[in-house]
Amino acid sequence: MAQWADGRVVERIDWTGRLHSLRIEANIEPFRAGQFTKLGLDIGGEIVGRPYSIVSTPGESVLEFYFSTVPEGPLSPRLSALKAGDAVQVAPKPNGFLVLDEVPPSIHLWLVSTGTGLGPFLSILNTPAPWQRFQRVVLVHAARTADELTYRRAIAQVAEAEPKRFTYIPVLSREATDYALA
């Protein structure tokens, strides 16, 4: 199996100056909600790759990745500059055990995330599995500021679909609002 699959950026979403999502078309192996794979770019004649969680739901034709830009990092500043049509390398074999198969039986499922750790939980929430296995699902998303509470529309759609079983708890560490814990 090849180490990299050719991918093409379909869309870049700039949530803030440092938080971005890339939507990428690439032919990779099937993945389970909660898994990750690597994204890579040719930098100085060598592919530099880093792991990123997959936000999209298994079976979707476009892969979505959510990441923060590390200004001095070798890869993330370049990823955050990509635009629709640009090439990107994607590792073809997803990995990781942040999947519901690894969660023991329980009545409640708590998904606690900070920053971009929200990504794999969005993938999980958009599958039937949590709604088949748990009576209640709670998503906690902690961020520094209100503008970093991203994917609000996607979270609202989950809340609309499961109003009695889903709870979203936003938490902010650097500012106060009337809708988030501080």
C-alpha cells in the first residue's frame, strides 16, 4: 500500500485566525468515527505529515479535518494557506482507538474536548452508534474565547435531532458570556 494518497482541497473554512478546517477529496480506506489519519505536504522535496482527526462521518465522499495553526510549525501554517483546488497528501489508512467500540457499556456518554479535540466527537455524534448505545450524550467543548466555540451549526443540528438526549456544554477560559461556563 502506498504511504500517501493524492488529495485535493475542496474547501477551506477559517473559523478564526488560527483555527481552520479543510475539506479534502481523497481515496482512503474506510474509517470509523473518531479515527485520524495524516495530512502531508511536499516541503523541500520531502513529504512532511502530521496526524489530524477526521471530522466527517464515515461514508461521506469528502474528508474534513479541523486543526489549529502553530505559527512556527513546519506543516500547519502551510495547511492553513491552502485553497480549493490545491493538492495535499493523505495517508490512506486511518488509525486510532477514540472510537465507541472502545467505550465500555454505560447509560451516559460524556465527550469532553478542548479546542480542536472537538473534531472526532463530531464524527461520532453524526453516526447512529451513540444514539443506539446511550440514553444520554453530553458534549463539553472548552475553548479560550467565544469565537473558538466552532461548529455551532453542526452541534445545533445534533441538538435538534436529539433534543431530549443530547446536552451541549460550552466552556470558556478567557472570557465570560451568558451562554458558556467560565
